[in-house]
Amino acid sequence: MERMADEKAPRATANRSTTPVSESFTDWISNGWADRDAPLPSPLPAAPYAASRRSRISALHPGALLIIPAGPAKVRSNDTDYRYRAHSAFAHLTGWGTEAVPGSVLVMEPRSGSDAGDGAEADGGDAVDDGHTAVLYFREAAGRDSDEFYANPEIGEFWTGPRPSAAHVTAALGLEARGLAELSAVLERVGAATLVVRDADRELTDLVDGRRLLAAGGDAVDDVERDGDAELARDLSELRLVKDPYEVDELRAAIAATGQGFDDVVAARAAFVGHARGERMVEGTFDRRARVEGNQVGYDTIAASGPHACILHWTRNDGAVSPGDLVLIDAGVELDSLYTADITRTLPVDGVFTDVQRRVYEAVLEAADAAFAIVRPGIRFREVHAAAMRVIAERTAEWGLLPVTAEESLAPENQYHRRWMVHGTSHHLGLDVHDCAQARRELYLDGVLEPGMVFTIEPGLYFQPDDVRVPAEYRGIGVRIEDDVIVTDDGAENLSVGIPRTVADVEAWLAR
């Protein structure tokens, strides 16, 4: 792991570096610093929950060496990176959110060691139900006797801030932490029974694949290892289907912060109405709240005014917010824990819905309420979508838009009403805005709802401006209403109900 353990050269800056390299400067900058004796932090609130999650994944993969990388920083342009965010599987199993050090790796090594590679015994670390030893490897703070701390703009603390010590990480996470250089010894034990989260760190995955090839005696490695990796990814996704109390609290907080962001947009409405790039002003207003209350937005904010609201993932946000239009805002705050909300509200720019806008809006609201009304433990996830679609079919039939009756349109071989709502009604929510995405269909779309599941309900109607199958008065109108809900012991709770959603409440909100 030379790339991780000994990365000294600044990336893409050697030809323009002016950092002094004389011995006198090196001696001068390496001395004269006060001792750092910061007290050890208290355990993070997520730490005991993360330990429980590791125990559950350990039980699913006995005897396997599990490698879960946080992933490296991702390049945005040349030597400029995107704001760092650890892989969700790593964050879930460690509890490390925005403080995570790029390039860190969680290793869960079988305590027997007999199936992991060369038979070497795992030592030390965090015992997980006697099945695995969990150790977090990360790049420790550089010593002042090296040039890294001041000369490396990619990882040096003068450039990116100080990194914690192993003791501080262990205290915060309740998890044994070691320097990244020690990961090399673990990789020597990679064998056929090693599994890796493949999409987290491509370079590390390639290295693991190479080690597994060597362990196979030079024979071509078939898809068995990759199938095992896919099973690990699946199990890590399914581990997040039911949220624990810590996760539920974080999601409530993310939703509350998102509500503040929507309030900010409503309060600033006069500034962006009529502006040539009013959508950008909506986006910027909400995103400022996301940075104040959390880490950032959980996904690119959709600020879609007028016909742009008919484009499901409109994120260019470069249009005007014009009087008489609706503006669809799909946004969510991601907290420092990396849990995110996902809320959509559609607002009349003038403060009051027109008759046609109200008709479409109330149909979507009726669909959302019908879907929410059936949510309870024991039903299938797909039933939530079906309940919303029945209302969409009924209303579009009532308006004379369908070539058949609503009942006929609902038949699988027809689905005419889906012309105006091609997306699904719900998706799970958590560390990812589309959480648990690698879970099996039988546990996701066909899965049975359980208390603690958190997902969206987000029906919509979108009448494209060039859709000649609808009367002209509907064209260019797009409406979506999205809430985040949790399944309770005897039903469901709408976690975002406090953000105005009825016609009367939305108009009163804008009037304030």
C-alpha cells in the first residue's frame, strides 16, 4: 500500500511549488511548536450502534476477511477535489461522518484467521462477537520532523488541517485505530475468503483482486470472488433497511433543518421572482442553510420553475422564476453524520394557485395522502406505489386525459396514466438519498414493511409543454409533493408534515 502509506509528493504542483527546501528552513519550521495534549474525545453517539452493525455483518460472513474502504478524495478538476464524503457503508459501520479521514479502511478480520489467507492470526483490535476483529486503518497526523505537514497540499495539515491521532480515533469510535502503513500486513493475508466493497476505492479493489489471483495459484480468478463482493454489498445495503434509534434521530434532525431551508426560500421569494436566474437564487438560498445546519445538501438541489418542473431531475437551475408559474423545489440537508432528508414542495410563485394549478396540486396531494394512509407493518412496499397510482389514474381519467377508464388504465398491460408520472412513488432514505439500493428486490420493492423503515412518498404529475394529449391549460405544469415517513408499530408517522403541504397552508406560508 505504498500509495496510501507514503504519499509525499504534492499532486500536480511540483512544477510551480515555491516551498523552501533548504536545511535551515526545514529545521526552522520543524521546531518551536507547543506540545499537543488535547484530551481524548468522548465516544460519538453513533459508536455503540456502529458496533452493533458490525456484529450483524460479522454473523453474515463468518470466516471472511472483510475490507470496507472509506474511499479516497475524488478529483473535481486537476488538483482540486470535491468536498470529501466517506462511502456510506464505511460510515454506517464506523459512525465516522464528516470527520472521516480520506483513504481510511475498516478491516474485519476473522479471529481464527484460518480462512482469510495464509493462516496468520489477527491480533488486537475490536472483538466483534468473537467472529471478527475490527480495526480502522487511517492516515495519522504527520510528525513535525517530516516535510509532509507543511509541504503537501493534498494531505498536509497546513493545507487541510490537523489529523487526529490513533488514540483520538479509538476514543471517538470505540474502535481500534492504527496507522495506514500497517494495512500492508493485512493485505498480505488476502485470500479466496476475502471480500471487499468494490465501488469504494478502485485502486484498493484492484490490489485485492490481484492478491486473490495470487492466492489462486496463478489460475484465472472466476466470478466467485466478485459474487462474494456483491453479496457483501447487498448485505450492507439490507443492514440499513430498518433504522436504529440513532439513525431515526439523525433523520428527524435532517428533516427539521430542511424545513428551515424551505422557510429561507419562502422568506427570500421577492428577491428571485423575475430574476433571469431565479432558480439559482432558490438553490443558493437553500444550500446556504444546508451548510449552516449540516455538511451540505444530500443531493443536488432541484429548483425547477415553470416547465422545468416537468424535468424530473432538473439540476441546471439556470432559469427564471416567473410570476404565474409554479416552482418545484426538491431538496434535503445532509447532516455531519451524513444522514439526509429528501423533501419536495411545489409553490405558486404569485403566492396563490390558479384554478388549474390547484386542480393538479390537489390530485397529487390526494395521491400522497392515499399512499400514506395504507402504510403499516406487514404490507408490501410496492403497495404504497399502487395506492398513489390509483388516485393518479382516477384523476387523469376524470379530466378526460385517458383513452380508457381508470380501472382499465391500471391494468399492467396499459398504464396510460403513467405518461404523466413515470417515476416510482417511494424509495428508502438514510445515509444515501436512495438508500439500500443494492438490497434484493424481495426485500425492497417486494419487501414487507417493518417498524423503523424510513422512506419517501412522492407522487407527481408532469405535463410537458409540448404534450398535445392534454389541453393547453395543463401544459407546462409540474407538481410533486414529497414527504419522509417512518413505519411505526401500528402505522406510520409523516416526519416532514410540519413543512406546509396543503393548498391552504402553502398559500398562508407564502403570505407570511
